Amino acid sequence: MPQDIEVDGIKVVASEATLFAGGSTAQGWAAHLECWGPPPDSDLLAALDSCGLRGRGGAAFPTVRKWRAVAAAAGSSGQPTRVVVNGNEGEPASAKDRALLLLRPHLVIDGAILAARTIGATAITVVIERHSVAAATSLREALAERTDLGQLSVRVLDGPDHYVAGESSAVASLVDGGDAKPDFARRWGEPTASARTLTHNVETLAQVGVLARVGPQSFAKSTPSSFPGTFLFTLSGAVAAPPTVVEAQADVPLESLIAAAGGSLMESAALLVGGYAGTWIATSQLPPGATPASLTADGVPVGCGVIGVLPRSRCGLQETASIAEYLARESAQQCGPCERGLPAIAGALRSLADARRGTTALRNIERWTGLVQGRGACHHPDGVVTLVRSALRAFAEDVEQHERGRRCGRHRDPLFPLPPTATAWR
């Protein structure tokens, strides 16, 4: 039976046979062992290969390929490997990592230990966004209870609360003592410290902890072949208590997923799928019975699992302009597309959203998104382009009215969370 959990401002909707099995509070070491038993000493590479687990941080990279690449890089260099647990949840609309660290920290630690043992790592570093105080406390208390760390060294780092600071290369840079800024010069297989670092999202490692217990066949049972196991979706916007984390399989209908969070797909105007670097889809354009898996197959990936529900009473262009302004402020300022391109795009979108007469906003948006796409030092500009272009499609009628200087009458304060921009990158 489903259970609702309230923790640190997050509502979690889960069922008894899931990541949150065993109760509605944070599991201590004894309760964790009673629920799951000790992690078995099995061949996880074979299990990962068999079930096809993919990363849950947004990129959906095959987990087994990452493990093998890191192990190979370490073997060729003769240098030690390390595991980095990425809990630096920079996406403002996501709460899944915080929920896991608060409620099931031992399952995350299990995954990290199993990964370290499989690839021969000697150290584990956990990075948690510095304002997630309760989650960090829960993890540290769980680590203090562990009796199976052996010779593994474990440390917990505070991560900066910048949007791009949760990107994997940014986290690796922070662990190396640098700023938490993306560095896409790093590539798997290069003889660098990064190549010997296995970085995984919190949810990915929790899923590894489950997989080790149930085996690949049970783990992938009754799920689409490309989406084994369950997923944690964060529902934001027009739901009963945002943010709400819902655990479900990827083939559950979006209508059911939103209803579980107390919202209504039929009463919504559009969905923002995949977070702030994701895609707007008008509800009227959704195929019947659409699921996260079917959206991904159609080229609209669910990414980190964020689904924003926009009610009909809100202007989608206004919401997108606010998000684009936030993303422009949150760039790492490492290249022209971020430093100059994103503010220009956000400014033009704001002019369009405010229905300012006599502007060339739409023409400028179309031109500038083309100039910025694919030219950044990292992929941050590409995410903004995806968001903005999808808004122009999803809210085409509003675009036409606003371009003529006609306000739609649905302007409100921003619905989706927009935290203040941080200053420190370390």
C-alpha cells in the first residue's frame, strides 16, 4: 500500500516494496539491516550489465560502462580510484536526493561501498549542497553507525548552491580542491584524476544498493527494458504540497503520477519535463496515456525526474522568462555564450513575456538561441536553449498575442522555486 512521508518540507509518496520500504522515518543501521539485510558479496558488474541500470542524475549514462571505464583508467595508470557521491542537488525544482539522504542514508552508503569495492577504490567523498543541513546531518549520523567501512576513507563536503555546481565535472573539481564549475575538457579514458573518479548521483547508488539485494531479474521485472527499477520523480508547481517526491516505474501514466502528488493533468496547461533545462509540453499536445518512458522515447527525456505542472491560471511565457533569468545569473561565467548570450536571451524573453510593444524580442530570441547552442564551455547554454525554444512551441498562442502587445491576463509571481543566486563557488 502507498504511504505518505513528510520530512524537512518534502512530501514523499512511496510504496512498501520500494527504496522507502521499512517505515516512514529515517532508517538507522539496525532498522536498515532488518529491512534489507547486509549487502551481499556478488559480482555487481555482471548484475549491472544484465539489468541495464542507468544513472539517475539526468544524463542516463549506462552505469556499468562508467564503472568499467574508471576501473580501466585506474588499472592503466596504477593510481588509486575514488567514489564521489553527488548529492549537490543544484536543480531548484528537485527534492529526490534530499529525500533519500534524509530517509534512507544507509542505502546510499551501501551503493557507494559496493561501487568502491567493485572498482577497487580507496576513498569515498560525499558532496551535499551546503543548505541541506538536515540531509547532511542524517548522512553523517549514518556513517558514524557503519561497521563495514574497513579501510575505506570517507569524507563529507559542503557543495555550493549554484545551479551548475551539481554537474559531475563541477563536483569532481570541488573534490580536487577547485571551484565547483563544469569542466568539459575532462573525458572518460584520459589519464587524469577525474578519469579515476567514479561519480554517481545519490539515487543511482541507492538503486545499486537495492540491485545487490534483489538481483538483476527482480530489479528489472515488469519495467521497460530501457528503464529498469523504479524512479524518483519530483512534482512541482500545481500539486497539493510541492515539492512532492513520487517513486514509480517509468511506464506509469503521467496522469497517475501527477494525481499521486495531488495535482490534475487534465486541469493543467502544460508540463515542464526534466527540470529547468528541460522541455515544455502543452497538455493538449500530450499523446493519450503518455508516460515518462514514452516521452523519453519521443525525444523528451525526463532527466533528473522533475515534472513541473503549470495551471491554466498562469502564463507560461512569464514562468519561462523568470527561469531563464535565474539560469543566466547561475552560469559559471566561463565563456561568451554564458556571460553575454544567456542574459541577452533572458532579456528578450522578458520583453516578450511582458508584451512590450515595438520590440524585436521574438526575432532576437530565435537568432540568439541559434548562436549560443553548442558553443558553450559546458552544456548550460544548451539547456537554456532547449527550455526557451520549447516554451515558444508550447505557448505559441500566447507568443502571438504578446508579440502584438496584448497581455494574456495570467501574469503572477513565479510559481516554480527560484532561490537567490549564491556568491561562493567552493
